[in-house]
Amino acid sequence: MRELIIALLKTGSGTIVGLAIRAVTMKIISVFAGPAGVGMFSILRQIQQSAITVGTCNGGVSLVRGVSGLRGREQTMYIKTTAVIYLAFGIVVGSSLLLMSHIIAKWFGIAHPELIMLLALPVLAGILRDYLNSMLNGFHAIGRLSTVQVFAAMAGLLVAYPVSLLASHGHYGGFVLYLLITASVSVVSLLYFLKGGKWMPDLKVSPYWNRPGVKYFFRMAGAMLLTGTAGALSLAAVRGLISSRMGMAFAGFFDVNWTLSNLYIGLFLSSFATYYLPKLSAISDTEKIDLVKRVGRLTTCIIVPLLVFIICVKPWIILVFYTRKFMPSIEMFRWMLIAGYLQVTAWIFSIITIAKGMEKPFIIGSIGWDAGFLAGTWAAMRFKLGLGAVGLSMALFYGLSLLFNYFVISKAISFKVPVRLLFNWILGLLLIVAASIAQWKSYNVNLIFTLVFTSAALLMSWTCLEPDDKKGLYKIISKRGDSSVRF
């Protein structure tokens, strides 16, 4: 538990700083570009992310597993082999954006196909960034990863005002420049840290790839590519449905929910993933069961107070990150917060299928959620149910994903959730739902409700911890723990 908490603090601290910087960045963009500008920015960013997913074969997890699990010459050859794979797919994706720019622009309602062509540059930079980021993660350089996040966020903040000013006059090319600059700063920072840690392979020595490395990579990356592509395309289709049926401003409202969800859930999951996945890949099934229990206990203790607090102050959060023009997005945000709790727990279980190389259940679970969410969005648009129904479908399918992944790992590693952990998890869910119902139709913050529900969530979290967990926290806070632990 001590290692897990320290890893969380190392990654989380950098992510929190990046979160604060991005909050200011999004505030600037929302003030000057408005809902329609935010909608356009979200679509350009979605196209970039989708292209990067294909260009990297969504192989970040496979790359982390290989770098952390292999040693010596095998590790060096694997790093070179994956570099060749990333390069080849990057060229294909970049060329596709140039050749299919008119088709892509028409689907999303973008008037200038040239924007799609220009996106090829930030896409290529993003592919290189993801490759280097996965390498650094594979070498367990968690603190350095946090620093890179801060540098990229600072770069985005510096250019946020000029690109937003351009967008306010209908010139959206600045958003492409924003994406290119943030990705490029990450690349430079990652190269610096990799070189400083002497983790860069000697590119002057051939061969540059081998068949075992290709097989090792695509054993998991093949499944990740399939699920990642399906996820990226389904999200792109969701954005397209909303923008075409409800207008670009509602695409901006949807992005508010998606972005804020990724901020607090992404903060949480990225902080755990840098420790959780490499650790799972290197231990036995018996040890996996123990680790899942510890991660489940700690996530419940942290995520419940976080979500309850966000539920109570969600109008303030929208005003801090955006403007009052974006307040209608609360209709969907209510459901997103409940969905976030289910998402985190489902993720804890699904990572085991990745660590064990169980491609089939991972593919079924991932694509099943994507298809369900897309169908739910289509139904909401078809019957004019609004963004609230979109959020409801997200919560529903995360619940089904949780049940599916728990069933899979209960068979794979003979995992059975402890009664006390199950009780605390259900209690946390009830607190989140109760806080949501109490504040369901409110567009204002009730300080009494906030104090009561947040205090109850913190009390629940403290009672959820085991005695040894509390002792470990005391040692970390008082700095009396063993400082020799390294990651």
C-alpha cells in the first residue's frame, strides 16, 4: 500500500498542477471562443486523438509491458522494433489525413478542409510523444512523466489567448497550432529525460527490428488497436451526431462534460496506471488478487469524497473552467459523475485482462461499451431527449462494463471481492447518488449540503482503510517512512 500511495502522489501531484494550468487555459478559450469555438476545438482535438490512436496502434500498453518486462538485448530490440512500427503507421495516418481531408471535414461540418490537412503535423508529433511517453513509463520514471505533463500544460497556456482570439474571428487554424505546440513541447521534454536516464537505444547499431518483437507488440497491441480505433470512431460519431442534430454549441456543451470527466477521472486513473499495470504484469495471480484488493480499497477511499464534492459544487466548476454560457451542460454532467464512479471500478478489473494478455474479453468489453454508448446517443438524438439521456446511457453501460469485467477476472484469477470492500463500495455509490439527487435541479451551490455530504464521504473513506493503511499514511505524512523506495 505504501508503494501504491507514493506512486499515486508522485504522478498525481504533477497531474494536479497540469490540471490547474489547463483550467486556466480552458477558461481563456471558452471566454473568447464561446460554445461554438469550444465545439470546433473539441472536434479538431478528437480527430487528432483518433489519428494518434491508429498511428500508434493504440500500443502504449503493449510498449510499457515490453519495456518493463524485458531486459538486455531483448529490451533494446523491442524498443527499436516498436519505433519502426510507430513510424510506418504514422506515415500512413498522416498521408490519409491529407488525402481524405474533404471527406473528414464534411462529416464534422468543418467549412475548411485545409484544417484537416494541417492536423497531420500535430498528429505526427503526438505519435512520437506517445511513443516516448510509454518508454518513460516502462522504465518507471513516474516523477519525470509528471514534469512532462506540467511543461505541456504551460505551453498550452502561453498560446491559449492568441489562438482563442483568432477563433473569435472565425480563424480556427490557431487551434491546430495549439495542438502542435503542446505535443512538440512534450516530445522535447521526454527526449531530454530519456537521454538523461540513459534509456535511449543506440540507433547507429543495426538491426532495427526483429520478428519476435513484432509478435510481442501485436499480441496485445492488435487488440488495443481494434478497441482503440472502435472507441475513437464511436466518440467521433457521437460528436458528429450531436453537432449535426443539435448544433456546434451543443457539441461544445458535450465537450465540457467529456473534458471535465477526463480531468478528474483521468487524473485518478493516470496516477494509478503508471504503477498498477507494470506491477500487475510482473506478479503472480495470487499477488494480483492482493493488489486488486488494495487498489480497490484505496480508490474507493479517494474517489468517493472527490466525486461527492464535485457533485455539490458542479456549478462553480463550470464557471471556473468555462463561463455561464456553458451552464446548460449540467444536464449531462449530473450523470457523468455517477458514471465516473462505475468507470473507475470497471477500469480496476479490466486492467487485469490486459496484464494477463486476455485479448478476447478485453475486446468484447471495450467494443461493447463503445457500441452501447453510440446507440444510446443515437436514441437520445433520434427522440430529442437531450444531453441528459446521453449521460444516462454512459452511466448505464459503465455499470454493465463493471459487471462484465468482474465476472471475467473472477474466473481468470479466482478473485472474489471481500465483503467489507463490497459494503464500502456500495455505501460510496449510495452517497454519490444521494448527493446527486439532493442537488439534481440546482444551478447554485448549497454550502450546507456540500459540508454534510463531503464530511460523510470523508468519514466513510477513513473507516474504509485498514489499520495498516492508516499507519502507512501516518509514516508518509510525517516523513518517517523509508526514503529508499524508488520507482
